Amino acid sequence: MKVAVIILNYNSSDDCRKCVSFLKRQEGVELELVLVDNCSPDGEKVATLCQEQGCTFIASLENRGYNAGNNIGLRYAAEKGYKYALIANPDMEFPQTDYVKRLVEVMEQDEEIVVAGSDIVGADGIHQNPLVRDGNWTTSFNWIKGLFRKKDIDAYEFIDNYKDSHYCSKVSGCCLMVRMDFIREIGFFDEYPFLYCEEPILSRQVEMAEKCMYFTAKAQATHRHIASTKGDPVKRFQHWKRSRIYFIDRYSGDVWIGKKLAILSMILYVRLFTFVKKIGK
């Protein structure tokens, strides 16, 4: 089985090099590593890495966001006739040398599975997968309760059962495998979001197509994400606000008044977050 692995770079050439080194150790599958540079300042370093390691390099002429960047790699995979593609952030590590093979085995067990994810653990040991399904407008103010909720030590409050393999509603976008027939069917990832809400949108696209997502606890990867290195949090929250409004309006399925209440809740949340960040400077 040959699988395309798509790694989207934006100023993460060092992470790309480390990620490639892990993927080069994968056994039981043949991989084509496709590195897409999202018009970033260190694109030349990634191009050099690809020459050294025999990877495919694709340069985007502009940065139109996460989904649009990954779509460049997915369209390449579609043209090459791949059955499966793995989307992996540059800061992913794969200690299991049969990690990709295990995900392929999940996809092969049921043709209705179009997206598969694994157990993902952060550098802090916290589990990041699978994700709970986004609720309707009646849950839109649950973030208020979250301000006073005691956090679990092993997983975030939005994480579903990570101990057992099962069909699930949503998986993290930092690392997932997709069935290319399905990706072509939905017209590739929705490119409206620049950042954020990619997972809930994909989750609803799978539901609308009456297909399945699956989480396997038998495969595990490490996500070395460091939030403090990702730029201005207020600016990033504004990206999240834009994407979330789009998700609510197009994919939530809520009634009109429900959409308005959900958007109101989100706006209040963003304003509170922005206020706290500003007074904390």
C-alpha cells in the first residue's frame, strides 16, 4: 500500500525536518512525503530538505490558510491516484514505526470509514483525540461553565473516550487519514476558514455524506505543539471568530434563532478573551 503524506509548512522548517525523519522510519507501507510550503519565509529551507530526503516539494504562491494549503497536497494526491492520504502537522512525531500502517488497516476494515485518527498526546502528556461532537445552539454558552470547571489531568474537557477504539464524531486536524474518494466527493476541504473550525466542518461533511469517522487507540503520535510560538493570540482568536460564525451559519443545522444565540455567545466569549489578554499585558 502506498500512501501520500501531506505536511503543510509555514515557518516550521525545523519541525518539518524532524517530522520527515520520523516518517522515514515507517514500516509496512510505502510513503510519498509531500511538503507544501504555504508561501512562508523559510520555504527555501523546506525545498532543500525535500531535495536531501527525496520528498515532493510544492510551493504555494500565496497563503490562503490551513485548509487551502492542505488542498494543494490533496489535489496532488488525487492526480497521482492515491487511495489514502495522511495529513500531518510539521510538529507531529511518530515513535511507532507502524503508525501509518495501523491507520491504513483501520480504513481497510470498513469502506464507510472516510476519516481516521489516532491517540494523540501532547508534550505535556495530555490526550488530544478524539474530539466530542459540536453541540447545537443549546450548548453555546457552556464555555461559561468551563471557566469554573476543574480541568482533568489527562485530557481536555472537549476530548471523548481515548482509551478504546470506536466510531467517533470528530478527530483532530493535526494528524488524520482521509479516503481520497471521499475528499474528491466533497470537493476537497472547505477553504473559507483561514484558521480554526476545520475539524467541526469536516465532521459535519462526513455526517452529511452518511459516512463514518473512526478513532483507533492502537496507534499513538506525539504533538509537540507550543502555543506560545504561534503568534498574537488575539489575532488568532479573531480568525477563530470568523471561522466559527461560518460554521454556525453553514454547517450547524440550527434554526435561525439558535444560530443568532450561538453567534452572540461566541462574540461575548471572544470579547472576554480579548479583554483578559489586553489587561494582562
